[in-house]
Amino acid sequence: MRVEVLASKIHRAVVTDANLNYVGSITIDEELIEAANLTEFQKVEILNVNNGERFSTYVIKGQKRGEICLNGAAARKVCVGDVVIIVAYASMKFKKAKKFEPTIVHVNDKNEIVG
């Protein structure tokens, strides 16, 4: 049996921009992508702490330090300054899942890694 488990999480990042006039995705600071063990174009879920919205999109690399920008239709689900949790899941065998440890990145209000 296979199960989906949390693989990676960026916890309580602050939205720095929302760009409606873009095809789609979430732009994330490249340092945060690496720290969270994510990859460009990977599917992620966005959990908006401010308004309860939960939606899926994919990752693209940002150029600005601390950048968290929702693009396209996803831009309507956030406001600049909202706190979001960015999560990715992995499918694995149940036995492996019981021992698996996800990568969790904690950030401050400037999206700097603090733990």
C-alpha cells in the first residue's frame, strides 16, 4: 500500500507580491526552495492562514531574496502581507512512510530561514 505524506513545508511565509497578470504558479526565493527540498515546477499546496484558503499551484524560482509571490488566478486568493504555509507531499510505501521525516523550514516575517 502507498500513502501520501508531508514531504516538505515552508511554515508561515509572508506573501510579498500577488501578480494577477501572469500565467500561474508561486514564485519562491531560490534559497527557500533549496532549504525546503522543493524543485521548480513541483506541485505544492498553499494554505492561507489569514483567510483559510487552500489551493494548489506549482513552484517557480524567484530572483529576489525572501520573495513569495502568488501568480495568475492564485493571486486572487491572497493579499500582500498574508501568512501562508507552503506544503508538498510525496507518495511512498506505508512502511517507509512510518519512518519518513519531512523537511520543515521555519521563516520569520521577512521570509528569512530561522529553523
